[in-house]
Amino acid sequence: MTEQVPDQSAVAWPPVAADHPALDILNTVVQIDGKPVDSWASDADVLRWLRRMGWYGEDGASAGPARGLLKSARLLRETVRALVAGRKSGGSIDPRPLNDFLAKAPSHSELVCDEAGVRLERRRMTKTPEQLLAPVAESAAELLATGDFDLVRKCEDAACTMWFYDRTKSHRRRWCSMALCGNRHKVAAFRQRRQS
Ligand SMILES: [Zn+2]
């Protein structure tokens, strides 16, 4: 199977514009004409997304998608969505569903010494859906524990459900992306100004 070159543009499908990988998983569901559209429809879709995000390397690529990956990925996505929304609203959150996920994918550090030098690498299994999704679950846990939730925000478009981490200097990012909601609002504001 030839792998596509990852498309980094904001309008690639699904958009990868959250500036935090654990929020990009939430944005794999996009609202189109007021209806949620899931960009994942199969185990292979999820695997392709993991690879695009750099979470699934070429080693082990021949193993093919683990059965049940779509179901697990959707469960993880909605678990992370509930936790992010809960953390954002300042209420108490229940970490157990995410911890269950993390517990099913243990990994270990390995000290690697070769001609490139001495470094620490994380060794993971990639046989079960939970193992394949472990880096996403760990990234989400990290965000929930250490992220600045003043900067974790939902797109200001009321109908849009996308999240992002505002890494702009001014911390005044408002839209999931200019290509999606930003331009639409710019055009609407321009029309309104012209009419008044
Ligand atoms: Zn948006």
C-alpha cells in the first residue's frame, strides 16, 4: 500500500488544525450543514488518521488495522470529548474511562545506544486497538493534567464543534481555522458593515 503524503493544509479531511493532537481527535467529527459527519467509517480510516498524525509508524504497518479499531477510537474520542468539556467548564471530571484505556496499553522506556548516539525511546505494542490508540490516550491525559484550559477553546461559531489550543502570541484565536469558520464570519461581518 502506498502511503499518501500527509496534507497539512487546514482544509484537508479531516482538518488537523487544533494545534494539539489530543484535540485533533475531537475534530475528526465535523459539523456539515448542521449535521455531525464522522470522517472515520472503518478501521482503516482510523489507522490512516493515526499514521497521518505520526502516531503509527511504518514498522508494524504490515500488520493491518486491528479489528475493532473504529469502535475503540470512537469510544476514546467521546471519552476525551467529555473530559475536555468537563475540564473546560471547571466541573469535576471522572478520569476512570480514560484510565481504563491507559491501563490496557502499557509501554516501557528503552535506552538505545547506536551510531546516532544515546537516547531514550518508548516501546509499544501495536496489536490491539487500545495499544494502537495509546499515544492518543496518553496525549489526552497529558493535556488534561498540564494543559492551560484558558487556551483550550471551542471554535466561536455556535454551530461548530471543533476545539483548538490557542498558541497564538496574542491568545486571541477565535476559529477552528480561517479556511472553515474564520472566513465565513469575516464575509458575514463585511456584509453586515456594508448594509448598515
Ligand atoms: Zn469552527
